[in-house]
Amino acid sequence: DAMVIQNPRYQVTQFGKPVTLSCSQTLNHNVMYWYQQKSSQAPKLLFHYYDKDFNNEADTPDNFQSRRPNTSFCFLDIRSPGLGDAAMYLCATSSSGTSGGAGELFFGEGSRLTVL
Amino acid sequence: AQTVTQSQPEMSVQEAETVTLSCTYDTSESDYYLFWYKQPPSRQMILVIRQEAYKQQNATENRFSVNFQKAAKSFSLKISDSQLGDAAMYFCAYRGAGNNRKLIWGLGTSLAVNP
């Protein structure tokens, strides 16, 4: 089945120790998103890629970076995690809305980050 | 700017009964899409149902249906014959048409299903 896979599902890191979360997709969608979600809150968009075009949200901290080496993969790098970065990180994909269609998002299962 | 409001932080329903979750939104756009997403505890966010604004007919997916009132900017979700597996956080979301690829999310409604 086509899907969005996130690894690792659970990540424990120490304060200030860099961490990388990965996302892969077999849906061949050209748009990929990274969201941060804290407990019982709505997802907060960090950034998204439209093909290779990177789009950063204005309020995304510089501590967060992303890479998309190809259509299938996208990475979230947190350079110096703080306690406030503990959250669920969701990767999602969609087909481009420019060609019509609702462009609904397909999500991975998430990576839960704990910062000690 | 577009906004999405879910006025019910928590709701509960008895198994096999019907429940309606409310969502209102604000936009000046005429063409857009609306979604309901479901996120069970510690599980994946999945799309429940979507509605294109240009369609007058309300979307239906099995036990899930919406009441889309474009003039009132209202988009409620009705769950019929509620099941224990329906217990989840439900998010209403809006996306403008065209090049806009970002969703505007409501704060969510936590639905409990009582046996």
C-alpha cells in the first residue's frame, strides 16, 4: 500500500544534542510537510516543500531545518533541541493543489521526540 | 486571513447513537476545500471526509456526513451509529483553492464514545 513512513517512531535525545527525523513516501506526491504537534493541540506547520521549493513558516525557529534530497524523502533536523521542542512531529504529503483537486494531506504515524 | 473555529473542545456520545461536531470558518474566498481529520490516541491522523465549496451536495462517507452551509460558513460533521473506534480527536481544516497548499486548522474536538 502506498503510504507515508516516519522514522524513528520514538526518539529520545538530550538537551542540545542534534536529532534527525526522516519521512519517506510512496505516494509520489510533490508536496511534503513537516508539522509539530503538542499534546491535544492542532498541528503547527513548520515548513513544506513544493517539489524542491522550500517554504518556511515565518515563526518556525532557526533551530529547525529540513532537507528533501528527492521526491520520496524528507528530513527534519533539530540542531539544538530544547525542552520546548518535545512534541510529536508529523510528516504529511499531498498532490499539488494547482492542478485541481482538494489536495488533502496524507500523514505518517509521527515521530515522538522526548528531550531530557 | 482565514480562520477555523471548533467551539466544542470535548464531546461524548453513547455507542450506536449520533453525534454532530461543529465547525465554522471565516474566509473571503469563494473557492476552497474543507476537511475533517480524525486522530485516534497515539495513532495516525487520517482524512474522514472532504467537501469542495463549489459543490452544493453534502459529502458522505459511510457513517460520516457533513452539513455544509456555505452562506453561514458552517461545516459540521455528523457521525451516525457511533462506534468505540470513533473515539478520537477530530480536526476541521480549511484550504483555499489554487496555489494555496497550506491547511488552516481548528483547535480540535475530543470525542469520547461511551459503551
